[in-house]
Amino acid sequence: MELVLAFLCLLSFISLVLSVPGHHHGDNSTHHHDYCVLGAGPAGLQMGYFLSRSQRDYIILERNAGPGSFFQKYPRHRKLISINKIYTGRQNKEFNLRHDWNSLLSDRPDLLFQRVSRDLYPEADTYPLYLSMFESELGLKVKYRTDVGRIRASDLAGNKSYILTDQHGTDYKCRVLLVSTGLWVPEQVDFVGSDLVEGYESVSTDPEEYKDQAVLILGKGNSAFETAQSILGRASRIHLYSPSPVRLAWQTHYVGDLRAVNNELLDTYQLKSLDGLVEGGLEDIAIVRRRREEGKMRTGKKRPGANITAENLPGYHDDNFSLRQPYDRVIRCLGFRFNFTIFDGLARLPHSTCARGRLPAVTAWYEGRGTSNLFILGTAAHSRDYRTSAGGFIHGFRYTVRAVHKVLEQRYHNNAWPATRLSTSQLLSWILKRVNEASGPYQMFGVLGDIILLQGAHCEYLEEFPVQALPHFSALSGRRISEHGLLVVVMQYGLNHTNTLGPGRAESEWTKAWKSNFLHPVIYYYPTLPTEKDMRQRPVGWPLPRPNAVHHMVEDFLTEWDQPISHSQPLRRFLEYCLKTDLRAFYAESCFRLSLTNHKPPLFCRQGYLNKEGFVGNSHLWQHAREAGLMPAHQGSVIPADDGLFSEYLPHAGAAIFWNKDEETPLLI
């Protein structure tokens, strides 16, 4: 496969030379690589780590002098809103990544963001420092001060390769292009008076410059509220204007919406202290400078065909117009967009249909639509889960980058998606382990899920596959679906849009787990792979099409899905229904008796005790383990005979207890 890749690169190079009459690149002006990564931000370095670990030929090209240049300027007021929760009470490194939103993935357990900051909301200057540490300690191949201004494609027999040209005219020819430039072009809206507006990217961050000034901010995202909060104690009044009402992250569960760390202005608005929020179309407003008040600006809705002046704005005649008072400054805080301008011809990326076209359109496996062998990484790939998951943020896209790398390994090097082979009797405990500690599906809820390929007495467990790419599963993973079907394990929020702080906001009864509102595991069963048509016709808000069977594990206040009655037993019964086999666990004595009295002993006994892998236990051993602190008192599905309250509760929970005369412990079924 490596020879094939090298041969394709050679053919593509020859086609490039032949396609440019009179202009031939010598060895000293063209560099060849299998993989070019454009941008040394967190997504680019994350991909660089995976390519380096798999010993691929790659180069990372960065236009600035160091990694993470975006964070050297943004956020403007230098406070990150990505959580850096160091103390979780756990030593499990995978679990702790659920609450570490800044670290990148590596095989170095010490290469975490907490080495440079221990603040819950760190200073922005610490992030380029962390990225520099990540790059240098892992020895990643980065070429700085390389400003790529043009990207074009070479297409030979349907195999696209890409040529990147920098500011010196040097070309970089690569078989696969991985774009991780992020979003850095300020979003702007053209309206009458837009030339009077200051941009978030250049506005002063000194609060003293806003003393006793009236300020209008266009936008209601985190950059707008961040700017407002910084001048809240100096400006005379602050108004935020945009088409949509403010969306609060703790209500929508989308981390890109307004975070509590930035929302102090909501207090001064709702408590009527001169600040406020106004809704209206950005293209419909007009801003003009007043002649009588030097430096003051008036705003209003423009009238079609009218010659815009301060006197014919609505505020001049409407004595109850919200923005009728003049402003000293108008600041644009509308976010950023992807830089499409550097892509030429066949390399040109289409715009997505979401986020007002600010993002490129990509497939479910993050390949540009219509641009084969060109993948989008990081924030720029957020169109796949815009406003629904965390793919636009470091704690989300570090996992999608890992998924893309697995796709690359299968497509170009014939290395199938890694899988763990399990006996079916181990499946229950493995799923419980994943839902209780895995960080990838937890952060990329509804987007990345674990795929379980059922194969009778055994199964293959694949981690963090892009679930919307399931129709292309075999091609992307290099693995096949058997006649036994597959299970998909994802994390989801509920679709019942309740008051997230009101009464009845959470569901605690496991028999009503499907009503869960907060993040919880959901397991789908399909006898065959869903098709593209199935994906398009899936119910609104669902990450997957309707399955043949589905199981919700009830939401848990502690996000610990490990309780025998509420979590493990309902899951076991669902798996037994899908697998059509008995997944109960037994002590060795029971397996011995069942092997003598049954034609076909339970699977647990066949794969454990009868395979010389069983274990012996009784109530005395159980009690000793609890008293020695080796096991929590509540853990386990085999209970002491004198636990009357627990035994009385089980029938009401839908469980059954069977006793053997000669045994001292009951069996929970």
C-alpha cells in the first residue's frame, strides 16, 4: 500500500508539471509529502501527533512564528472559557478528560494543560505556551513562517492531490491535505453606516476609554458579552443588538452559546440598570453620525429608497424606539468565518448550509464535499454538529481528529479501525466501563459513538466512530457487519425541552429512562447497517435512524451509570433481547450445577467456569471483601441472604430472585 501511495504521488507530480506550460518546478522549489497539515493550532498539532505516531510522511505548515497564534490575540480580554477542572476526585485519566477541555490527546500522561495553568478558566496566554510544549516534547514536524496563499488541485484519473504555494513561491505537493486553519476572518455585515463601526478584532480593551460612554454592541455571543462585561463598570449604558434572542449555554447544552462566566450584563438588564438586549435584523439598520453632537451616532431601521440622515431615522420621530438615544461607539462582535479565498479551481470548498455559510461543507467523516483527499479539521469542521455538540471546540475536535486519522489509516494504508474482541459475556461490563469513563463519546455526544459488531459468541468493539457515517461503515473502518447485526452506544441529551433549573427537570425512575433530559447513554440495535436514505429520514433531533430496538440508561445526577437496579440490570435485559442469549453471571457452584442439569448452560458458565476461567464465591467471601474495603457495600448483583429490604425491592423493580437449597446466596436475574 505504501508503494501505491508513492506511485500515486509521482503520477500526480508528473501531471502537475505537464499541466503548467513553460513552468517547471525543480527539486529545490517543490517539496513532496504524503500529508500536508495546514495550520499549527490545536487541531493541526493533534493530527501531527497521530501522523507522527504512525510514522507517516507529513509536514505542518504555519504562517506565524509559533503554534496557536489565534490565542495570542483572542479572546481579546484574555480569559478562556474552556473548563480546566483539575480536581475530580478520580485518578482515572480517561475520565478526567471529561472535565479537561484544553489538553490534547497523546500517550504522554504528563502532557496535560494543567502543567501551564491550574485556573478553572485559564488566561489565554497560557494556551500558546501549552501548544509549544506539546509540539517540542513530541518532536512534531512544523515549518513556521510559511504563509500559504494559494491551494490548487491536480486531478489524475480521479485521484486528487494538492499543491500549496507559500509567500516565497515554494510549492508543497501532498497526496492528502488536512486543513486546520480554524476561523479567523472577522464576520461582517454590510449596512448603511457599517464603516462607522469598530471591530472586535481591533477595539480597545482598556475600560477607561469607555468612561461614561454609551456603547452599542452588534451581536449576542460570547465575544459580545465578553466585551460588554469588560466595560460594564465604566460605560454609561450598553445595548446588545442582533436578530436572535440570547441563548444560554446552561439551557441549550451547547458550549458555544452564552456562558455564565460572561453574562453579568443579564443582571443589569433584568434589574433595569441602563443596559439591555434588543432584537432586529443587522442588514436593516442604519448608523449615521449626528452633526449637532460631535462624535455621537444614531441608529435606526433604514427606509427603502430613502436618503439616510439622522432626521429620517425612526428614532427621530418614534418617541418609544428602543435605540433612540445616540451612541458614542458601535462595536461589531459577530464571530469569525473560514478563509475560502486561498482555494482555487478544483480545490475550492463549498459553503455549508448552516452558520450563515461561514463554514465549509464536509462529509460525515470530515472530508470536503467534492474535494476528495482534502479533510477539514478542528473548528472549521463544526458544520457537522453546529449548535448540537462540541465539534467546534478543543474538547470536542481532539476526538474527531483522532477519528479522521483512523479513516486515513484505513483508506491509504489498509489498517482497519482498531477493535477489541470480546466474548459476549463480557459485553455488559465493557459497555458499563465505557459509559462511565470514556471521554470521547461524552464530549462529542450524538456525534461519536461506540460500534459493537455482533458475531454470535463474540463481538468486536470499535470506539468513537462518527455515527452519521454508518452507511459507509465498511469502507471507512475496513470491517464487515455479520448477520447478527450491530449495536451503537452514544451519549445524548433528551429532546424534552424543559426548564433546566425548574422542578421536574430530571428523571430518576429507570422505567422512564426514555424521558431523561440530561446527558445519558443510549444504545441502538440494528440488524443491518442504516442506509443514506435512513439517515436523511431520521426523526428530528435524533443522531441515528429509528432502530429495531433502543435502550435509554436513565440519567444520573452523578453521571455514574453503575447501579445494579437502575443501570446494569435493565441494560443486561436489553442486551439479552438483542443477542437472544442469557448474560447472567453465576458463581462457580451454580455453573457446576447448571452444567449437570441443563443441556446448554448459560453463556457465562460456558465461557468462564467451563473454560477454566471461573471464580468461586459465597456470602462469607462477599462479606469479607466488603469489610476489607475491597468492594463497595452496594456493589454487585449477588446479595447476602439476610438483605431483606433489597430482596423485597427487587420484585417491584422487575427482577426475580432464585434460591438454591444448598447455596447461601441468591441469584439476581
